Amino acid sequence: MAHNPSQNDASERLLPLSEVQAALGGFHRTTIYGWIKKGRFPAPIKIGGSSRWTPDDIEAFKAKRMNERRQWT
């Protein structure tokens, strides 16, 4: 069966921590894992010993933070 590319292909890609850090402006891994522990950041998808996130999870996190920021201004 042939693969039929769709609009969702990019969102199906899983991002390693280094790309998540870059997408968030360089936060340290300790900060990100602290947020996860407190329930403030999406938990990773574990693959073997690696943690991965979906682009949709990262974008949703950023959007939520921006909305929270707007409420304070």
C-alpha cells in the first residue's frame, strides 16, 4: 500500500528535546521537565529511552502561554 501524504504529516512528526527547546526559545531541559512534573507542560511520548513531543502539543502549549500573558496586560 502506497503512502498518501496529507496535511497532517508534519504534525505526526515527533520532536526531540533539542527541537522543543529551540521552539520555546532555549529553555533548559531541567525547566521543561520541571514544568512536566508540575503538569504545566505536555508529557513526552517515550520511545525507548527517548522523549518526544508532537508539534501540535508544543504549539498548544505556546498558544496557552500567550493567552495567559494577554490576560495580564
